[in-house]
Amino acid sequence: MTTEAVSSIDTSTEQTERMLSLSDALFAIAITFLALDIGDVAGLVPGDVGQFLYERLADYLVYFGTFVLVGYLWWRHHLIFRYIKGRNAGLSWLNILLLALVAALPYPAALVREARGMGLALAMLLVPLTAIGLLLWAEWEVAFHFRLVIPDLPVETTRYIRATVVSTPLVLAVASVVALVSWQRDSSQLCLAAAVVGLLLLVAPSVLRLRWPTPEQAVEYLPDSVADAEVSADVALADSNQRARSMLTRIRNGSDADRLKVLTDGVVAIAVTILALQLRPPPIGTDITNSALLSNLASAPWYPYFLTFGIAGVFWLGHVRIFERVQGVDTVLIWLNLIFLMFIAFLPLPTELLAVASKGDAVLIEVLYLSVMFIVSVVSFTMSTYAMWAKHIARPRSTRKADLMSITSSAIGCLAFLVAIVLVSATGNPAFYGSFALVFLLRSSIIKAIYGERLTER
């Protein structure tokens, strides 16, 4: 039995911290690499960007669908390890095997994109997803059997978790079977049906709650060695309040934000690093001369690279500020964050298109680029607003004025991209493309003019 105080609010302990850090890093790499190949513009013909994007529309849908499924599996991993507080060799190796499958997911996802409508390709994606679900179930059962979970878990909690982790591989297994039947019958309709069945996994938690309701409160365990320590009740209460547990213990599926922040930092770091892949040296076999080096330096897409890197940095700083205002996360904030990461990982595609745009393609590509940025800014604004007004996860705030200033800052960011999209679309003039940058630079001045004081970092 553990000798330290543990809670389902905490997402890791000293025993599980490094295992979970590795898990979050692998999930971040896998879900970011899902978008790696869809940014290939090798087949782009100048002046034919619209057709190029249309022909690859199904590829983008595969990316979004696969991202959602992998994000869902991370969410299930996050859930069970809120209750698993110990580690043994069996659990560690199960998790390593699970991560091996996660890291390999970009391969079958690429096959699905290349072989659209083929049941075999879809089965090659769904089968490893099913195996990951089975390993999550096995991890929970091993942890429960060897008492690596929080001691004295309520029966309702164990039933809820088991039902949740069992449903994941079951739904994916049904989808895999449909995909295999589609392969045997060479039916694209059954292939589509298999994809729909797989995405039904997202509604499984809502259905399960009808039979196994989500536990109302967080689960905490305070061993006698801690309970009997020479600490006054007032000091213990103050410490508890400082750790911001009073509200979190009353919400469903609430936890700290540590793992979500690690996942986010990983995806952002990998996505902006992928941007640098566009800065290519001279091709192999080229005569390397001073003139060739200077020509390569001049032709590198520095402007799109630094522009997107800077905007991604702004979004990341906004994310940091959002999570400085919350004491934990719930299901809504987790899914908003996953959608945020979905489009952050997608950024290299419009950036590469921007780098190779011809004069005739400029307007369409810039509208696409600005639209992706607008979506990211809207999701970021939604997260900021939710984090601010969701009383069960928000930290105590100083003044209503500070709240309004923060919301205004996020709203101006959304408006900047929207105005740029309208101007470029309406005029056909790509010169308006950089208009949003000026608004970003002047945001603080605008807010100061509205509220009469400078917006603080916090």
C-alpha cells in the first residue's frame, strides 16, 4: 500500500512520472507526424492549386479522422493513469508495447490516404488501433490486480473505468471486422461504413454513462502515516486550498493539467520544427559553388518559415496564459485542446504552399493559410473563454476588468485573421495578406485605449 497521499486529480506520481512523460512525447510525435506527408507539394502545378487541394481533400479528412481517434486513445490513457499510481515490470512493458504501436500509426494512416476506399488499407489502420485499446484494457487490469491503483477505489469508479476501457477495443474491433469484410468483398461502401463505426467510438462515453455514470467526485487516499503527521488541521486545510483541490474534487473527470501541457508543448515543438524541413540545401549531385550556396540561401522560403513560426509562438504563449488561469482540466477543455493541436499540427501544409505559391495562386493559398490561422485563433479564444468562466476549473481571478481585457485580446486576434481573409478574398489583392500582423502588433495598444491600462501577462 502506498505511503503517500494520492488523488485522481494528480495525473502522475514519482513512480509513473517518467513513464507518462515518455507516453505523452510519443503520442505528440505520432499525432504530429500524421500530417507530415499531406504537406507534400511535389505534384503541385503552378496555377492549379484549387485542383491540387480538391484532389487531396480525402487525405485531409483521413488526417482529421485519424487524429481524433489517436487523441481519443490518449484521453483514455490519461484517464486510467489518473487512478494508476504505481508501476511494475508488467505494466511498464505493456505501456512500451502500446507506445510502439502508437509511434507506428503514421504508416497505416499514410496507407489509408494512398489507397482511399480500400478495406485492406483501412483494416491496417484499425487493427493496431484496436490493439492499442486492448493494451489499455490490459494495463488497467494489471494495475488493478497488482494493487497499483489508488487504494480502496469505490466500486462505482472501478466499474466506470473498466466499462470505458473495454468499450474502446470492442468498437474498434467491430470497425476492423467491417473493414476486413470490405476488403474481401471489394466494397468501398463497406469501407466507408467501417470508418463511420470507428468514429462512433467518440459517442461511446455518452452511451456508457447511461449504464455506468461518471463518478461524481475525485478519489483521494490519505494513508495513516500522512494523516497522523504532526500538522495542524488549519495548516493541512491551507495546503489543500493552495493545491486548488476544493473545486476539482467536486467535478467529473477533473484532473491537473500537467499531461495536457506536456502533450501540447510536444506537438507545438514538433510542428514548428517540421516547418524547417522546407529550408532544404542544394539537391544531391548539384555542383556546390559559392554562387550555388548564395542562390540556395536566397531561394529558401525564409518569410513563410519565420512568419508561421512567430504566429505559432504567439498561439503557444496564449496557451501558456490560458493554463496559468486554470487549476485543472475537464473533458471539455481536453477536447478543445486536442482540436487546437489538430490544426497546429496541420500548419506546415499551408505554410509550404505559401512558400511555393506562384502569382496566380497567391490569393487562394493566402486565404487557405489565413483560414487555418483563423480556426486556430477561434479554438484558442474558445479555450480562453471556457477556462475563464468554468468556475470548477478556473483559479480565483483579480478583477472582472482583467478578465474582459484577456477576452478582448483573444477576440482581436480572431478578428485580425477574419479581416485579412475578407480583404484578400474581396479584393483579390494579396497585399492585404500581412494586414493581420499589424493588428497583432497593435493589440496591446488597442486594449489599452479601450480599458485605459496595459494588459498584463497574467
